[in-house]
Amino acid sequence: MSEEAQNNASTNPAPLAPEADADEGAAHLDASTNVSQTQIPQMTASSAPPGDGKWSCEVCTYENFPLSRKCTMCRAPKPCLNENIFKLQDGASALPAPQDVCGAEAVAERLKPLRISSPQGHAAAASSVAKWACPTCTYENWPKALKCAMCGAGSAAPAPPAPPNANNKHIAGINDICNSQNASLHEAEAARRSKRRNNNIDWIWLQACLGVVEGSARCVEAYLAAGGDPARALAPHEVALLNRASAFDAGHTLVHLAIRFQRQDILSTLLSRISGGGPGLKRSPSYIAPDLASAIRRHMASCVRHKKGNFPCRYINELSTFSLPAEIEELPGAIQEQLFSELLDRDAQQTLEAEPPLINWSHELTVTLGSRLYALWNRSAGDCLPDAVCQAAYGVFDRHNALRAALADSLHHAHRSFYNRWVSWERVQAALLQYAPDDAQLRAEWGRLVAAAKRPGTPLHQLHVFVLAHVMRRPIIVYGVDVVNSFRGEALGYAKFQGIYLPLLWEPEFCSRSPLCLGYTRGHFSALVPLEPYSHRHTYICREQQEENEEMTFLPLTDSEGKLLPVHFLTCDEMSDEEGVVRRWLSACVTSSGVLAARQALRARPLLQAQLLEEWLNHYRRLAQQTRGPFPPRLPNEYSSDPDTDDE
């Protein structure tokens, strides 16, 4: 269409359509929510409402119909001249009414079942309650409100109580029903948790531990009835849960707790459920009297000193040697067997006495001189070496890591002396294998050894045994296997722990010549201690005269084939006279059968150690009394040759 024709059409409008058509078009516009843009150019003057003028485009001055949103010629937008751009005609809007679009009444009908409304009685009561007006802002607040909801001012007078209404009974609404259901659900969940907790064997185990301390046998019986292991030991996290450090310790079993708190009835119940041996049955003296054992550890830690000078090594200024008391032989045979079964490490003892025997191979030393060695049970953690040394000297474990701390400090402060001796020894051992390590390898290995000494639970090596000999100020003899086997009997590797470790960096006069004895089997150290001998047993055996009023045991310095045990960390000059070096640092002697042995002096026990062993023996003495019965044995009847009388 040309512009001239359009102008003619605008000046001479066409006659209007009939009213029916106009009404139909208006209805069509009311029903629609949008007007198609393609239909706007096709609209004629007949579709425009009367009285509405055209609008002129600001860009091209083309006069467009009132309903046009854009210019027909240049497509420029219609200018907004304070008019409703959504208005299509008088009384009509492009957008429908809200009730027509949303269907409010229909939606309200559908939402009625979902509404949570208060009962009618509550609504009537709420409407009858008089609100109070705030004196500051005149806001009307609810009667129960203590402060104004708008300004926070307090109420002028207390809210009047609601008038009683006897007929107004509380009707349970949906909120009350939900609350009651939630309460019942919480109670059911709490009951289920309590039932699961009561059926949990770990919870019953902790209750049994508390029951032993408090003397409640019912908790222990419940644990055993639930299938619990009577030899189960407390873990560190379980000790933390119990939160009673004075009563519980990691590694303790119910048997240990029953012995410690003297619960004889509970102890008999536990022992009746245990058959055979195992780590759960071990009763070392430190478990029987833990308070005395802790006092011994504190005393040992207080005896650690620091040597000043060119060799600043830690050392213990008090010497002690642990031995089993001779009163063990006074117990009945069955009680002795039980005592040794609960005290000794049977596996280590059997390994050390197997062919070829490493200990107790000399009949003269074992039987005649009464110097039989017993392997004490030791913890299987990485601290078995300081534990074994502490047991051999004091009869307790190194639970406070006092020896390990002294070992680490000695390697730190006296590292030059120990490093030079260790490097020379490593070079000699490498030369025997036709190998020459460089300095970087030696320094790296030394760093690993020093770091291992600082971390509790880390396995230790030969250097650490050598340093502990300096800390204890006495030689250490290790009887150990050459090949470490697994539990299946498979060879895992070579072990070179067996031998004699001398405190070579000290002056001989500063050290004791009485050695400590350890055993090494399957990567584990055990303390080897003798049974305290009677004084009359070996006064005449040794060729060399011994000191008076001093008990002695004899430790072989050779193997079963008569070969001298290896002496570790010697220099090349010292290796040429090993036996001379051994005699200079040890109180060595030769027995009547020609066995080179070292004297181990057994002096009077310290007071704490004597009390510890006495309490330990009292436990087995009580067991011996229980086995004998409550009644004394009946004496045999005395008969006479005279005939019976009336009195008889």
C-alpha cells in the first residue's frame, strides 16, 4: 500500500461495522492476553475505536494506528505519552482480571481441606478477648503480651485473665495431634536406641569394667552371658570413654581389674570361663599392684642424671637387678604352674631353649648353680626393648617412656661419640661383606636411627641396645636367634642382636660389672631373669672367690658350642682381644666344667620392689588357701591295745 493511499484511507474512514461485529471483536480482545504483532498492520480504520487519534512516529513522522506498538514504516517503538500501553480499547485491558486468570474461588475450594485452622470454639474465645493498648504508641497488643510488639514498651497493667468458660472444652486440633505423634515417635526411637545399646557387646563390655570396679557381679555375668571374651583388653579410646584414669589403664582385662580391686568372687567367675593360656591371662607383678608399679617408674625417672663433660650422656645413678623371689617354691605345685603360666612368655622360652639351645643349655649353670633363666612376658608394642630392660632391672614396664626419653636425649646430646663408634663398626661389618658404604648413606641411616629413638612405638636396633647399656651403666647380654621366622615358620631375615653390649664410652670404674640379660625372638625382646637362689647353693662351685654376703647368678658368655658371644661396637684394636675386653667390663669367671660365665649380683631389693613382689605373692597364696578348703585336714585316729570300755 502506498503512502498516498494510506493517507486517503485515514482522511476518509470506512463506515463502521455493525454493533454485533464490534461486540464480537471486543469479546475476542477481552479473552486474549496478547495481540499478535503480525495482525497489527492488517488492522483497518474500522477496527479502531471512535475518538482515538493516530500517533505520529518520532523518527519518520508516519501516523500509525493507536493500537500499533511500533511504527509500521521504520519499526521504531511507540513513544510513551502517559498512557496505558496495555490498553486496547475503552473499558478493556490486554491483561485479564486476576480472578479470571487464577481462578481464585476454585483454588480456595481446593485448598480448604489443607488448611490448618483452629476450632470454632477457639476462634470465638479469641474474638472475645480484650486487647490492651500501648500507652506509648497506642498499638493494641494481645493480652498475654508483656511488651508492646511495636515499640517494646511494657504493659501499663497486667493483662486481665480470660473469663472461665465451662462449656468451652479444648478440642484437639491437628497441631496437638502432630505434637502427640512426634512425642510418641521420640519415645519409640529412644526405646529402640536403648535396646540397641543394651544389645551392643561393646556397651556391655564397658558396663562390665565398671561393674568390676564397683563390685557388681551382675554386669560381669551379663557380659559373659552375651558371649563376651573374658580375656578382652581395654583399648585407649575405651579408657577415654570410661574417664577414670585412676581405675582403668589400656591393656587391662577384667581379670586385671578383679585382681587390682580384690574382687575374689568376680575373679573366680572369670577364671572359670577361661581355658588355656594367652595374653589375657598374664599377671605380671605390675598388674597386681599398679600403684606400687607407678611409684617404681617415678623413682626410676627421678634417678636419670645428665653427665657433663665431653660425653654428655644420660645415665641412671641407682643400680637394681630384678629376680623372681625364692618363696615361689613354697607354693603348691599346681599354683606354681599357674604362676609361671601367667608370668612367663612360653613361646619365647620354648624358642630360646629349642635346638640349638640359646639359654639353659649348661646343666651346671642351670641346676647346680641354680641360674636358670626365665623369659618374662612383655608387651608386643614397638617399645619392647626399653620395656625388657626396665623389667630386667626393676620388674615393671617402661609405660612412662622414661628409658626411651633418656635414650633419645643421649643420642641427641652425645651424638658425636656414638656416631664415631657406630660408623667405625658399620664400616668393619660392611668390609666383611665386601661392601664400602659412602658418607651420605651412613648419615641417612644415622638420621633414621635417631628419629626412631624419639618416636614411642617404633622398633629399635642394635645401636639403641648399645646406648641403653650406657644409660644403665652396665653391660647388656642378649641371647637371640640368628634367623627371624614368621608364625608359619618361614624365614623372614637375619638378626644380629645376640651378643654382648658394653658401655665402652664410659670409664670402667663408673659402671657396674653386673650385667642385665635379654632374650630376642621373632622381632621381640623379653627380659630374662633368674629365680632368687639360696645362699648355700653355689658357695663352693666357682674357682674364683666371690664377695661375701652377696647372692650371685651366672650367665654364660659362650654359646652351647663354647664359642664366645659376639661383642658389638668394638674398634679394630679391641677386636684382637675380645675376651680381655669382656673380662675388663664384666665380672667373669670359669666354672668347674670350664664354662666362661658372668656373675650377676643380686643385692637386697629396694623397698618398693619388695612390696610389689610381696603383694604379687599374696595373690597366689590366697589361691593356695582356697584350694586347700575351708576345713583343716582330719588327724588320723589313735588306737590302743586296751579293750573297749563303756566310756568309749
